[in-house]
Amino acid sequence: MLKILFPLATALALAACSAQSQAPGPHADATGGLRFGALTFKPCSLSVPRVDAVEAQCATLAVPENHDAPAGRKIDLAIALVPAKGQAELDPIVMIAGGPGQSALESYPLVHAAFSDARRTRNVLLIDARGTGGSHPLKCEDAEGNSAVMEDGDSSPESARAFAVRCRDALSKTSDLRYYTTTDHIRDLDLVRDKLGVDRLNLVGVSYGTRVAQQYAKRYPQHTRSVVLDSVVPNSLALGQEHARNLDAALKLQFARCVADAACKHNLGDPAAQLQALRAHLLAGNLAPVRYRDPTTGTWRDEAPTFGHLAVLLRLYAYQPQAAAMLPLIVHDAAQGHYESLLAQSRSIYSDVSDAIMHGMQLSVSCTEDGDELSADQADKDSVLGTEFITFTKAQCDVWPKGRRDPDFRKPLTGDVPVLALSGEFDPVTPPRYGAEVIKSLPKGRLLILPGQGHSVLGIGCMPKLFAQFVESADVKALDASCLQRLKPTPPFAGNYGWEP
């Protein structure tokens, strides 16, 4: 994932962030690397499939697995620095990835363009959360050795529990799974800050990363200059409790757009009504196997359609408007008995997500911080996801080691820290009301809702420029966000060739 591609000239340009060789900040060395505080960085690149590589400088830092027992086992944190384009201020931007379970170093290339304007005067600091990426990853594997959250798509409580037991026993040979939580992550982050000799940070959290950012700013306000929360998770929320109702609300908005579009309604009918019939049909089970091409390998597969295929696709495609626009067509075809597209796209998206998420870390976070507060709500029984997500998570948490949740963990972030919160209008997992809840306790906070957008919106429209202006000024009130009103929803597909003009 990391290759040596960083030219000496770029390293020297980065060193220009300090006018004097004795000044704080990163300094180029003779090897093309950097010395930044107590850490030594070497040239590297950050890359993911189908995305241009990002030149960076990489380092590792050994930290205690248990911060309260510093003489015990150590784990290495993977760290990367993406240089500013010009003379850099001393307070870097820290991008915190979502999940929980995603790698910051692996996620960053996907959002690199969103940081272009902000990088004119600031370096971007990336730290893989412990248990992810290059920081002692906690990967759960299926029978074929692939990263997974369950065994072969079986989400029954019995299978979920058995899978978690196997993963727990394998990872416990080299890890104490109690120490891979949000609280441990923010202590790592502050230790890195101290090693770099940096006084304050500008935090950018995405999805679950917004929880990390809020917890850091709450514990270390003196070291927090500004905070951007993209797709907000309130501290007060047991993450996962409202997934079913949030997805249903987002799908209702998306499907209503199909009914309001003459071509979509004429060709595909009412997606909401078709979804209810399709859900009942799949839940009844006993469907014959369907032959389709694996979208990744191109090989033919035979697989019986299940409700699990539908739930995965609906939930994950709803995150982005471009993918959500296809859902009326996919639901219509499956309701007519044509399951090939549903199976192929479900397999593709599940594989991508499983590769990106370290489920062991996800369980250490979720089971410590949320598991005891999750409860199956019968009001969700007839929703698309039903109560299955809650039942699945609780079954795995029953057997997973749990750390300690800070007594103040659920308290909101307060104080004078400047906070810019961002929400997509159609976000199916962290809806705009979550951003509004967080901002109400922050006198220097502001919520921007992006019309027609979904989850993770920092890079959309004029948002990168607004983001850069906020980081430069740390003043949310001064932002002119009227440019966001030019954003429009993606039209729903009306057939196999997309939407009609």
C-alpha cells in the first residue's frame, strides 16, 4: 500500500514551512525524509485501487497497548504527513477516518481533493487508529481467509456469535481487545501531537471519526484549535440503535423522487410498494439459486437470493446519491424475479466494505461504547433492516472483551471550540438532526446541510473552499455558505440507461 515515491524536491518544499532551521515543524534530511519533533518520516505514497496515489511522508510510533501500563506490550501506530502546498502553519489538519474500523492512511486518497485548498497553508496528519490499517490491525477472517464481519453472509445470532468467538480467540493471542476503543485512540492522537511538538490541532472527523473528534476536543480543549464534523455522530447516541429508522427515512425521500419523476414512475412504478413485496418474498426464503457473474472476478456464481443481499445493498447504496439513484431500478427488477443485478452489486459492495473495515477493532469500539445500550425496538420490526442489525451486534458483543467507557462519554461537547458540522439531506445513517443536536451546545458551532446529498460530504460542490476558509479563520459565523444551494439531487434512474433528460 505504501511505496517510496516522494521526491527530494517536495520534501525540501515542505521544509519551507519553517523559516529557520531551528524553528519548530518538519525539516528535510539528507535522505529525502523529514524530522518532525521526535519522529523521523520517510518518503512514501498512499494508494487505493482506482484512485491516484498521494505522495506523503510516513513514520511509526510505538505506544503502550494499555496506556495505564506503559511498561507492558507495545504496538506500532502508522502515521503519515501530507505536505502543505506552501509555507505551513504549525497547527496541522488531522483527518480521522470512520467505520469504526477504517484506516486513515487508506481512506485519505479518496478525499484528498477535498483538502486541496486547506493544504495551501497546513499539513495534513493521518494516524491509523489502533486496530486498523498499519496500526496493529484487528482483522476478522471468514473461512476463506478474507476480511469479514460474518461467515458467508449468515447473519443469524448463532452464526454471528460463533464468528465473533473464533475472531476473538485468534486475535487474543497477540492483542488485549479491551484497549482498542475511542478513548485509547484519542490518547494515541495526543501522544503523537506531543511527539511532534505541536501545540494545537485542527480535527476533521468523518462519520464515526466525528465521535473521536468530539471526544478528543472534550478531553483536550487546550490542544484543539478547530473541529470539522462531517456526517455527525452525537456523543449521546448508542451508535446503531437508529440505523433501521434512519435508513427507512432516507429511502422514503429517495423513492418519493422516483414517483415524482414522470419517466421513473412510468417505467418503474412505485419503488416503496415494490420494496415491501420484495422484502416479504425474500424473508420467506427457499428461493432457487440464480446464476450471475461475480463483478470482481468475472466468474459465474450460483447463489440463492436472500433478504441479506437486499439489506446490504439498500443500506450501503443509500450512502451516496449516485448509487441511491439506481435503487428504484434494482428493486423493480428484483421484484419482477430478475435477481442478477441485486446479487452482483450486493456481492461487490459487501466485498469492498469488508476489505476496508477491521471488524475486530469495530467490535472493541462498539461493544465497549454502545453494546450495553442497544435494544431491539419492535417499532422497527417492519422496517427494511428490521431488528436484525441490533440482534446481530448484541450476539457478537455477548462474547467480545470490553474495555472501560469513560463516565463522561455520553456528555455533549461544550465550550468555545469552533465547530463546523456538515450533514447531507439524504444521509441514511447520520441524518441532519444529529448535527443539529451536537451544535446546540456549542456557541461557536454551525451546521451546514447539503441539499440532495448523502453521507460524507466534505468534498462536494463548494464545500472544500468553505472548509479551507473555516480552517484559516476558525470562524463559522463568517462563512458565506450560499453556494451550497446550487447543489441538486441526482435524478433517479428511469431504466437501464440511467435517468432521462
